[in-house]
Amino acid sequence: MTRFGRALTAVALLAGVSGCGLQPMYAGGGSGEVARGLAAVEVGAIEGRAGWLMRNALRDRLAQSGAAAPARFRLDVLLDDKLETLGLLTDETIGRERRTLRARYQLVDLSNGAILIDATAGSDAGIDVVSSDFATIAAEDTALENLADDVADRIVARLALTLNSRS
């Protein structure tokens, strides 16, 4: 194919993509509509250690660490953190655990009290139980931290989609 043919193909593809209706969600960067909406989400206190981890992860992702945006929305989160045994070894000791973190969350519009989102998000991780209690506890704690980050990512993605569709 000649250079002209490749250029013509590229222009045709770009014209097709521009007419598909897709637009960037975070257009405008930090001053865009979605970013401003996320910064205006207030995250209430969440019970327990998992709640503390989740609230911090959400606040980091919503840019509330130092942002001075007035709250327009409230995010209510209720967590369910489970640690269960999966495998028994031949000597009847536990060989594997599974940690599951589920969040039920609601996004509430503070201006009228309407619930914009009522959904759940969750994730789980497998943990090897080793002979060292310290190593097992450290693995359980690390799994909880990683799960809180993963679930917070899922929640913020859903919030961004909802705020993008409202704008």
C-alpha cells in the first residue's frame, strides 16, 4: 500500500471513531465535571479496621485529602469482611484461607436526599497458612489492605460512570 493509501485509511478510521459518540470521561482533567463531582463526595465513617482502610482508600481516590470542594454527595458504605478456611492438610491443620471483602454502598445527593446509586462491590483473596503465625497474620493483613484498595477502585469507577451520565 502506498503512503497516500495508508494516510487515506488512517483518516477514514479517525472519522469513523469520532462519529461513534464516545467521549473521554475525565475530559478537562482535575477541573472536569467528573473530577469535580468525585471531589464533592463526602465519605462517612465506616466501622472497623477494614472500614478505616476502605475510607482512606476512597478518600485518596476521590481527591479529598486536600481538596476544598463543598460536599454535594454522601457515600454510605457498609462492609462485610470474612476470613474462612478452605483446605485442611493430612494432619488436620489449616493450609489455606480465603478473605472476602464486600461493600454495600449508596451515593446520596445531599440537595434532595435522592439515592443515586445503591450497589455492591467485592473482591476476595487466597492466603497460604504457613507454620509461622506471624507470617500468616501479616498475609491476612496485607490481603485486607489489597482488598480495600480493589473494592475502592470498583466503587469509584461506578461513581465516575454515574456522575458522567448526569453531566
